[in-house]
Amino acid sequence: MSQAKVPTWVNIALIPALNIMLAFLVSGLVILAIGENPIEAAGYLIYGAFGYDEGIGYTLYYATNLIFTGLAVSVAFKGGLFNIGGEGQAYIGGLGVGLVCLSLDHSMPFYVIAPLAIVGAAIFGAAWAYIPAYLQARRGSHIVITTIMFNFIASSLMVYLIVNWLKEDGRMAPNSRTFEENAWLPYLHELLSPLGIDIGDSPLNLTFIWALLCCVFVWGLIWHTRWGYQLRTLGTNPTAARYAGIDTAKVTIWAMLISGGLAGFVGLNEIMGVNHNLLLNFTAGYGFAGIAVALMGRNHPIGIILAAILFGALYQGGAELAFEIPTITPEIVIAIQGLVILFSGALEHMFKDRIEGFFIRRAVA
Amino acid sequence: MPYAIELRDISKRFGAVQANKDICLQVPAGTIHGIIGENGAGKSTLMSIIYGFYEADTGHIEVDGKRVDIRSSQDAINAGIGMVHQHFMLVENFSVLENVILGAEGGAVLKNGIGAARVELQRLAQEYSLDIDVDAIVEELPVGLQQRVEILKALYRGARILILDEPTGVLTPQEADHLFRILKALKDQGVTVLLITHKLREIMASTDNVSVMRQGEMVAHRETTHTSKEDLAELMVGKKVRLTVDKDDAQPSEVLLSARDLSQFDSQGVKRLKDVSLELRAGEILGIAGVSGNGQSELLNVLSGIAPMSEGEVHFAGQVITAKAPKDAAQMRDLKMAHVPEDRHKMGLVTGFEAYEAAVLGYHNSPDYNGKVLMNRKAMLDECNERMAAWDVRPPNPHLKTANFSGGNQQKIVIAREVEQNPEVLLIGQPTRGVDIGAIENIHEQIVKLRDSGKAILLVSVELDEIMALSDRIIVMFDGAVVGELDAKDADERTLGLMMANAHQKEQEDEEQEGESA
Amino acid sequence: ATEPAVVYDQAGKFDKSFNEGVYNGVKEYTAETGIKVREFEPKNEAQVEQGLRRLAKRGYSPIVTVGFNMTSAVEKVAKDFPEVNFTIIDGVIDLPNVQSVVFKEQEGSFLVGALAAMASKTDTVSFVGGMDIPLIRKFACGYEQGVKYQSSSATILQNMTGSTGAAFNDPTKGSELAKSQFSKGSDVVFAAAGGTGIGVYQAAKDDGKLAIGVDSNQNHIQPGTMLTSMVKRVDQAAYKTYKDAAAGTWKPGMVVLGLAEGGVDWALDDNNASLITADMKTKIKAIRTKIVSGEIKVHDYMSDNTCNY
Amino acid sequence: MFETLILMLDATMRVSTPLIFAALAGLYSERAGIVDIGLEGKILGSAFAAAAAASVFGSAWVGLCFGILASVGLAMIHGFACITHRGDHIVSGVAINTIVAGLTVTLSMYWFGMGGQTPALVGDARFLDITFPFADAMESVPVIGAIYSNLLSGHNILVYLAFAMVPVTYWVIYKTRFGLRLRAVGENPHAVDTAGISVSLIRYRALIICGILCGLAGAYLSTAHNAGFLKDMSAGKGYMALAALIFGKWRPVPVLLACLLFGFLDAVAVRMQGVVIPGIGEVPVQAIEVLPYVLTVLLLAGFIGKAIGPKAIGRPYVKERA
Ligand SMILES: Nc1ncnc2c1ncn2[C@@H]1O[C@H](COP(=O)(O)OP(=O)(O)OP(=O)(O)O)[C@@H](O)[C@H]1O
Ligand SMILES: Nc1ncnc2c1ncn2[C@@H]1O[C@H](COP(=O)(O)OP(=O)(O)OP(=O)(O)O)[C@@H](O)[C@H]1O
Ligand SMILES: [Mg+2]
Ligand SMILES: [Mg+2]
């Protein structure tokens, strides 16, 4: 009711902008405190993220992962579930991709492997989400905990499998053999160069397009299908869901399966797109970052894409920053990320209320 | 002598909504002052302001002639004001005692305070016949007693002015009568009472003065003795309204739904529904009277498929439904059974949805609203617009969040949704709880219309007026079982009241118990 | 002029051990020549390769890369930049523009093993490994041989901290492992576990046992209870790379550094002088010469992935 | 056998101490209705502040104070976001964890230039173990002796404090005015508000206590259990504590038991590392590492069923009809 009077651009543009600016302001102070020049730093950061083709490529490459985990979190959220297990689901999703590639790259052509890898990522990721989902739906076990636990279990499982089974003998680093080229997802710069388009070489690969497709899919699924309707009902009012004859357990489980599957696609990007072998810890916290992405993106695909790009920019720009100014440890970027989450996530209302109030008063008067 | 409480030009705005506008009110000490108004008229808001729960934008309050500025409930309490909220403000898993002393513990360590509190509660219990087990856990108490706890809270803090917002909405006649005896007692002790209600009967019965609110403004003050229900009703809605439903006698025909020995055990294994058998015929309204919490909710949930039955069977639409062969809510709907739940906020609606989405809840799978893959938003919107017009839902805006409609209008959305499905059987619980008179009339007409079109209606309500006005047959439930059935014609408040208290057959009750124990 | 650069592994250049060793070499070179060395500490897999490419693109050469973790990344980048010279420490890459430096850790471990056996009163000594990989087992195996050589009756307790990179940076676990070994009778512990070692040395200090450091000279970390350190001169590897490159004598291919080449050794300074008796010194000297002369053959675990000698 | 058991339990006490502090911290905040997945961050922040201060001032106690200050500061940020500005509790928690993970390393880099570590702490800069009277004398006595002098004796003051905090918490939560209001606020803030008590004030107080306890947990890690700060040294203990909290259904004593269980499993895991069991051969390290989590899930699924938390938890308090 009250929102009605507030111009939309205020909510979707002005307020987020203010929040993010505030985050960067504080970050600047931190950089100042450690005796570096914030302006210069910001310069490097922005240049690194958007200043040149390769940089943009890296930004979007990071964003790809964050889109997947962001979507994963938001799908679960819509069903009132807090899936904090994106990390583990992504990890196991990668295992799925890796197994497909390792087993088929000698025998099968790319156009067979790629779809199978997608399926593999989805199935493995979903499978990892299934148990917590089942326990939540049928046994009422707290899903936040079970998913946290499953993150730890996933990482141990992966270590065991890679170290004891998938590692090449004599190889020191714990990762599998490198796949044959026909099991590599093409880099976008490779795809575009024939068309005379040069985007500088970066890990950005076909997975990015897939990520965008997933956004469309999720959007349609949640806001334009019966299942989405049931999911949102369950998420906002479980009692009403039972009244409406919705099989809540089933919806819960499916929500988590889809969530896990989406998270699993991180494996696509990392394993098949970039590293071309199965290795440890390739999820590097994307699962947790996804929580922030989803919340900043207001659980809406468009918002998630934007939030993902913002974070991608921080990852990439941060690497650039640390490279150019060695006294700034890359970790400061993590701190900056945190501040962004704080201001545009947790403290979103700080400006919101005042500003909206202002506009409402204006509208009413 | 000065007024116990006086309001001067109180205004309050919520965002775009002017909830209260230049309200002036004078309440003489030691009187019971009624405040009535349609849903959303601003009553709750005004009371919340007096109690310091909201702060007024303008205007001020005087207590006993002295100006007080009330910024928090603490200030209100200090000024001797207590309030029983429309929605109880109790910590459900706390004991009565803990709830009462909360905020007035008397000492950093509980041990000291608690003893004193016990004594004081005993005294109050004596004085106002408010007896209650102070160690009971609140959520295990019936609503009537929970309300008593609220009153005790206020008195324990030495309230001289007591505000009650729609106190009888959840009470049985007996409980309500008891409440009014209590209010009387309070009045005799010199306590001033502000009573908000939708029920003119109560206003006429118990108040000294009454003020009427409409759309945020005070539109009239009356001495109760110098006014009438009709007069007040007109003031409230601004048009003449009839308080009785006129309908021809029912033409009951074939049995559409019959239940045999329905029983249900809850998670603790307690038998909530006890061998209920009933028959529901086409073209009749079967009213179920009973103190709320005596199995009506369970009955509705079992019949509608929301909750599984434990024993017995239901025959409906050629199907036999048993504990072995259950049907869920969706399947029952497909068999053309519609259900208006007792609690619209908890069950009937998704308050976060826009009106047009909430308007298909339960029927979201129907082909009318779906394409092959995607839902058909246009179809949903068009239909919602029609219904809002037909049922006079205000504001008629399909895109408004359901939460932002008033209870009355929310109820219209729910009833419209279920009735418009043109079901064979309609289960309807508390159809007019907290709904204003204008809406009540409309809703009652629709129910009767459905009956006359040869459908069967099962009506659950704690409003005896409503039961008697609408029903053709009346079943009374007590403690999960059916304790009596009678024709609406032979029903009057007293007999029903006795049956609801299961007082009409005390002796044979006892015999049965001996039989069991033997 | 050469534009030297170094890329540390994800443990960072202050890991108190391996990377820090390289860092010391870098410092030494800069101090001596005044030439700044471009340093980069990647934070994830993607950044390793990204950083290497950046450096290569900007014409840095030679680029010293630290640790087997980087093998695959260096391999990729070295292929794409044939004119840039890379040195990888502890990894083996067969490319015309890559020098692979590996050490005979088993020899150094043998020495400190023998020393441990001499110092032990309970005739029980122990080993805490970091990540369970062939390289670390190579340390363990050498250590074991040294102990047995000195006292065939000795018992040797062995624990690996874990099987991921994290195992190199988990002092809490390190100290818990050490404590459990002490409770089983060990009174000298050798930690080849990077940062995890810190916890081990701490535990030894707290329980009044002896500990042996690894990679760089760690005797200073707990003066008085550090029996010695098995130094692995990664600093020299880095330092030499820069020197040779400057002099134009840098060559690709394998470089193996053992006792003879001064690539590994045991550390003696005034932090542990009080713990090493003259008699110990002479015995160790003897063993040392025997190894160098080849009279004692120390089995290399990685030659057959077993520790049968 | 008995010997090793004693040693296990001894280790258990050491390992579960930070869990106990953190879980109790979570208990205060969540009983007041504030979800706190920021435990992890508070522990880490305190661990750094404590180690840094301890190494600068050469006193573990000064370190402890700074650790607590840092942790309480973070708790207040959480409060400012969740209470004052009705922000999402989970996001705020994630934010704090992330900020701390980055800031600790950055600052220690800037101050100590040792790659996100603080200098190793020696002497008074660390909490040293306390030996009970006659511990050595008792050692020889069978059973009791072992228990007294190996298990009970010989821990640092913080360990004993952690265990002492459990009964204290029980008393505060169930027997005091503050406890009553705290629980009420977590169940139905409207009731508290209409009783004339400030919801925000209670919640802020709860968070301050939460901060203090996390501060103790962090200080323990860096100045008692270890001797100095290392980046990410909290290593998921915050999440573990959260698990223990829910595992113990938000009640002090069950929470303690949960912490001890997790601690014990951890101690087992460390000791079983690479041990070759006759007949079975070497148990894969990961199988042991994973045991605590698997068991937790199993228990969650099987025995403790629905974990029903405070009703109003995670919901920001706004004055509106409930
Ligand atoms: N918390 C709130 N936020 C925004 N607007 C509100 C709020 N509470 C009430 N309002 C506005 O104030 C008006 C008066 O609401 P109020 O609850 O006082 O009506 P009421 O007279 O109590 O209705 P009823 O008789 O159904 O209880 C409403 O129309 C609504 O628009
Ligand atoms: N959170 C809110 N924001 C804006 N308006 C609100 C809010 N809550 C209620 N309202 C407004 O309050 C008015 C009355 O709402 P209210 O809840 O008082 O209905 P009600 O008739 O009191 O329901 P009931 O009597 O069953 O409690 C409606 O017009 C609605 O728009
Ligand atoms: Mg109201
Ligand atoms: Mg109302």
C-alpha cells in the first residue's frame, strides 16, 4: 500500500546506488587507513574490472558462477527454505561434470559430452541437495544446519575421491588428469574471433550464456507456472499451502533439487570451462557469495545478474588491485565485498525508509 | 468532574492512509464507553495511540484532566491505562504467571517477585471473579481464559482505564456474558472501560455511552439509552441496514455428504474429534454451534481434506473416503467441495500475494487459469476484476497486496473465491468474524442464494445470531463430539447456550463416564 | 637487463616455511643487486594463471614459481610464452623455457632423523607431516631411515595432518597431533608441515619436548626446544635463478639439489647450540660425509612410491 | 585403553571450549530472536584482536579485553543492522563474516607484515595451563588420579571459564528478570513492547553478551590454545557452534553436551589420522574427518526430530498487528 506512491526508480536505482556508494566510501577509509590512496585504488579496481576486454571477460567469468549460486539460493528462498549449502552442491556438481568428461573425452565428440556434462552437473548438484531437502520435508530437520553439514561432508568426500581415485599417479597436486580438448567448453573469445570480434582472452566461456538461459528459466518457473505459484505460497504461508491442497513436502524437495542443480552448474564453468581437470576447492566461496547475490538481487533474476556482475567486478578488480599495489593484500577485496553486503543487504532500510517517506509525503501533499 | 480520559484533535497517518483525523473524545470516569465503526475505520489505531503503541502525529491526550504525553506503552501504563488487544499480546509458551509479571517483575531475580505476584493475583481473582490457574501454560488455555490473562495483566499494573479491542470476537455467549459481568464489576470499582466492538447487541447491553467512527473520523457520540441498533448501524455505514436474514424455508433434497463416526487424534494422541456422524442435504444450511475449540475446526479440516481422519468414513460425490483411502484438499476440491476457513489470515489467504493471485488459491491448477505450461495471468486478472465488482471489494484493485485489505474485504475475497466455484458442498467457518455490518449482510445473502440453488452448506460459527439467522438445522458440538441436534425453528439462545456448555444432559453424561470406568 | 618476478603459491610468502624460504632468496637478491623483484600472491586457481600471464605479457623474465600446485598453470603459460623463462621449484615441467628445481629432501631428513635418535631419551621419535602427498612421505621416509640408522631399536610415530592444502596451515591440529605423539612416548618430533609446524613446535615447547623445523631455518621460533631444522635451500634456488639469468647462464631442464650441492642440510645456530653436544656434531659430520660420498644410499620415496630400503 | 580415553577427553575439553563459548553466545542472541551466523566472524575478529594486542602489550589479559571489544563491536554492527534497521539477520551475519575474514588479514599484514599472521606469543602473552594442587602427587593414584591430574587439571583458565558459563547461563535465562524478558522477546516481541519494555534494548543487551562470549572463544583460539593469530583460524567453528546450538535445542545444558560431542569426535579424528587398524588397514582420513558432520545429520534426522526455535526468531520487529 505505502510502496504504491514511491516512484519505482527510487527503489530499483536510487537506493541501491546510495547503499553501494556508502560501502565503497567505508572501503576507501580502510584503504586510507593502511596508507594507500583510495582514489588510485578505486581507479585500478574499476579499470581492472571494466577497463579492458580481458578484464571484462574475467569479471563476467566470476559473475557466471555467482549467477548460478545466486539463483540457487533464491529458488530455495522463494519456498521459504534457506539453502546455505550452495558451496557443497556446486562442489559435487563439479564432480558430476568431471566424471562425465573423464569417462567420455576419449570416446565421444564435444556435442555429446557437453549436454551430458550439463545433465551430470544438475543431477549431482541436485542429489547433494536431496538429502537435506528430504530430511527437512519428511523429518523436519533444520535445513540450515543440514546444508552446512553437507558443505563439510562434500569437501571431505571430494578430497577422498580425488586423492584416492581420480589423481594421476606420481602427480603431486591433487587433481585429475587434464581432459582431452573435445571435453573443453569453448571460450567466448575463441567463438567470437572468427567473427572478427576480439574480446581479449579470458576464462569467460559458453557457460555464461547457459547462466543467462537459467535466469530466464527461473524467472518463468517462479512467476509464471503453477509450480512457481505453489512454491511462493509455501514460502509465504505454509498453512495456506496445506489448505490449498499443495503437497508441501514434494514442493520443498523439488525446490531444493532445482536449487542444488543450479548450484551444480558452477562445476560446468570451473571444471569444463576453465580448469579442464577435476581439482580441489574450485568453488572458492561462490556458494556463500550466492547468498549475498540473491539477497542483493531481491531474489529476482534480473537483480541477481546485476548483483553477480557487481561481485564479479570486485573479484576481478580486486585481483588487479592487489597486483598493481602489492601492499594491498587481496583480502581487502573480501572486506569490501563484506561491506557491500552489509550496506546494500543488511542495512538496505537505512536509506529506504527515509527516502520513501520523503517521496510519500511529497506524493500525499 | 474531569474526564477519565480526553482526546484532543488526534490525527495519525500511515503512509498514504489517514487512519485517524482530528479525533476528539471525552470519557467520563467510571463509565463503559463503546466505540464502533466499520473495518478500517481507525478504532484499533486510535486505541493503540492512547496506549502509546503508536505515536499520534498531532493532538494530545488528557487523563483525569491533566495533560499527559504518551510516547510508549510504559507511559500509558504509568498513566493508569491498560489495554486488551484485538490480537492477544501473550507469550504463548509462558505460564500465566510469567505473562502477568512480564515488565513488572519486581526485582532482578524472579524468585522475589513471583511470590508477591501470586498473592496479588489471588486477590484480583477474588475481587473480579477472574479465577485462573496461574501456572497453566497460556497456549494450552482456551481463548476465553487467555483474554482473562490479558485483563489480569492490565489490572496487575493498576490500570484505572481499560481498553478492549473487539474482545468478544473470539468468545462464546457464556464467556462474553462473563466478560461483561467482569467489566461491570470493574466499573463499580471506578475503572473506566473503552470497548471496541462490531456487535451492536453488546453496545446496547453493556455501555453507558457510545462513539461512532467512520473512515478515520469521529462521526457521532450517543448516550446508549438514547439510541438504537438501527440508529447506530446507520451512523456506522451511512445507510440503512437490516440485521435479520430473510429467507424462505429450506427444500432439503438428497444427501450430498454424509460422515460416519469421524474421529481424529492429534499428534499427542489426544482424541480431538469423537465419532462425529452427520448428513448434509442439498438445499439446506447445516449450522454447527459450539464454543470455539470444541472440534469444529478439526471437523472442517478433516472434511475438507486438510487434515487426515483417524477413524470413520465420509461418503461424498460417490466416493468413500476413509483413513486408509484418504483424499487431500486438492482432491476434495476436484469433487466440488469448497471451503472458507475459519482463519483467513493463517489459512485462507497468502497476505504477501496480490489480490488476483490470492483469488485463485486452491484452484491454481484449474485449466481456467493455466495455459499448457504457463499460468494465464490475464484470465486471472479479468476474473478478479469481475468478482471485486460483484462483491464490492474495496479498494477494487487486483494488484493491491492482500495484507493491505481490511479484514472485512479480505474475507470477501476468500468467500467470493469459494462461492464462485459453484461447489456442490460449501464448508464455511466464521464467515463474518470481525466483518462490519454492511459486509455481513452481503455475505449472508450470498450464502442463502447458494443454498437456494440446491447446494449444501455446512456453517461453523461462534456467533449464535448468525447460526440462528442462517441455519435450517443446527448441530451442537462439545468437546469434539456432537451433543445435540435441533431444528432452527426450535432454537433460541438459551437452549443452544446450555447445549454448548453440555449442561442439558449432565446426568446421563455422568452415567456414561461410570460406564467407561467400569 | 632481466625483469625478475616471482609467483608464490596460495599459502603466501609468509608461510614460515617453504614460500618464506623463496622470499628470503628474493630479499637477498634485491639487497645485493638493488633490482626489485616483482612479487605476486595469487588467491585462487584462476588468479595463478592470470597472474602468470600478466607477468609474462609485461615481459617479466625469469619468473620463479613456487610449489607443485602451480605445475599445470605454469605449463600452460610457458607454452604460450616461449620467450619467457620460468623456474619452477618442487615441480617438474619438460619445456625448453622451464627450469625445474627439485631437492633430495630424503638426505636432509636422514640427517635430522639420526640427530633425533641421538637426542631421544625414550628411544621413541615422531613425525608430523602436512598434506599427505609423495613429497611429504619423501621427508618421512628419509627421516625414518636416519633414525633407524642411528638406533635400529627406535620406535617412530607418524601422522599426516590431512590431504588438502589446508593441512599445511593448521597449527591447532599440529599441536593436537604432537601432544598425542608425546603421550605415546615420543620426545623428539620432526614437522614437515609448513604452517602446521608452528603448532607442533608450540606443543613441544609447552610439554618440554624437542622439535625439528623444516624448509627454512626455524630454530628461532622456539629457542631452546628446537633441536634443529632440516633446511631446504629454496632461497638459493630462487637466488641462483636470478643471478644466472642476469649473467646469461640460466639453463632450462632439471636441477637436483642434495647434500652435496648444499641444497639441503641441518641447521646449527646459537638458538640450538646448547642442545647439540660435541659428540652429536662429530657423529652427524661422519654421516654427512658418508651420504655425500655415496657410502650411505638414502632411499627416495618418490622413486617407487614405497619406503622399503 | 583407559589411558587413551583420558587423553581423548582431555583433548575434548581443549577442543570444545571455543564451541561452548560460541554456542552459548548464539544462545543469548537467538533466544532474543536474533539469528547469528556471524558467530564465525566474531570469533575470528576476536582471535585477531586478542593476539595482536597480546603481542603488543605482552599480556594475555589485555589481549582478551581487546578481543572482547572487537567481538562486541561486531555484535553491535549486527544489532544496528538487524534491530535498528530491521535488516535481514542472515545477510548481516554473512556480511560480518566476510568483512572480518578480509579485514583481519589486511590489518595484520599492515601492522605485522607477516602475511596475515601475528608474531608468536610467548610467556605472559598467552594463557598458560593451570595445574591443580597435588596434581603430580595424585598422578599415581589409579583412575581418580588420572582423571584428576590428567583430565581435570592442567588446562588454562578459559577452559574452566567456558564450563562455568553453562550453569551461569542457565540461571540467567531461567531465573532472572533479564532472562524472562529475553525469552519473551524471542517468542513474541509485541507482548514485550505492550508490557512497556523496549524490545530493542533487550535485544541489544543480548547481543552484547553474545559479543563477550564470542570474544572469549576467539581469544582462547589465538592466545590460549594456539600462540598467535593465523588467517581464517576460526575454521568453521562458528558454524559448528551454531549447529551445536540448534542441536541442543537452544537450551544451555543440551547445548553443552552437543559441544562436547563435536569436540570429542574432532579429538578422535585428529588421533585416528593415518592410523592403520589391523585387519581393516588404514581408515581413509576423510572418513574420520567427516564423522562429526555425518553423525550430526543422522542425529538431526533421527533422534532430535524437529528443532523448534524461538517463535519470533529472524523476524525484525515492526509495530504492526501480529
Ligand atoms: N500498521 C499499519 N500500517 C499502515 N497502515 C495501517 C496500520 N494499521 C492501520 N492502518 C491504517 O489505519 C486505518 C485504520 O485501521 P484500524 O485497524 O484502526 O481500523 P479498525 O477500525 O481497527 O478496523 P477493524 O474494525 O476492522 O478493527 C486502516 O484503514 C489502515 O489503512
Ligand atoms: N500493514 C498494513 N499496511 C497498510 N495498511 C494496512 C496494514 N494493515 C492493515 N491495513 C489497513 O487496515 C485496514 C483495516 O485493517 P484491519 O486489519 O484492521 O482489518 P480488520 O477489519 O481489523 O480485520 P479484523 O477485524 O479481522 O482484525 C485495511 O483498510 C487495511 O488497508
Ligand atoms: Mg482493529
Ligand atoms: Mg478488526
